[in-house]
Amino acid sequence: MKTRHLCLIAILAATVCAFVACGSDSTPSSPSAPASPGPDITINIVGINGANSFAPSPTTINAGQRVVWKNTDTTRSHDASADNGAFTTPILASGASSDPVTMNTRGTFTYKCTIHPSMVGTITVQ
């Protein structure tokens, strides 16, 4: 009876080793961490310059790309808000950047700074 149990254990151990590549010369590769998705495009908020307040503007991107707005104006806070409500950034102090906004819907989106409505920009999503 004892020999039978030892045989079953040996068979079980061999089976487990076969499944986990026991004694294999190959080193298992560790799973790589997923790439940190960076923004596809950064739009700088350059100041109260009407149609030249955001750069680049107009901007054309592909559906699924992400946009970050960065306030490069050294004197004022700004935001970026789509006229149709598709996106709104928080108010950004000088030097601050918004969280990435993923643009999944195709179309042309006009936006502005809600604090300074003369500041306007356009994004076309293809």
C-alpha cells in the first residue's frame, strides 16, 4: 500500500513538473508592465490672444488619441471647455496641466477658456 502511494505521488509530481516546466533550461520571462499611456498631444494655453490663445490650434487628431492642456501663461489661470460640453478641464494655474482627455468621437470641437471667453480653439477628430 505504501509503495502504491509513493508511485501515485511520483506520477503526480512528474505531471506537475511537466506543466510548470520543471528542470527547464529556459528562464521564464517576467511579465512586462503595461506601457504608461502618455498623452498623444499637448495643447499649450498661451494667454489671452483670441484665436491664438491655444497652440496648436486648429488641431487634428485621430479618434482615441488623448489631449492634455498645459497652461504656459505665466500670469493667469485658464481652462478649456468644449462648446458642446464634450470636455471641460479644471481651472489650471500657471504651469499646470490637465488630466488627459480621450477624444473618441469624430467631429470638429470648438472650445474656449470659460474664464476668458475670447480665448478659443478647435480640435478636429478624424
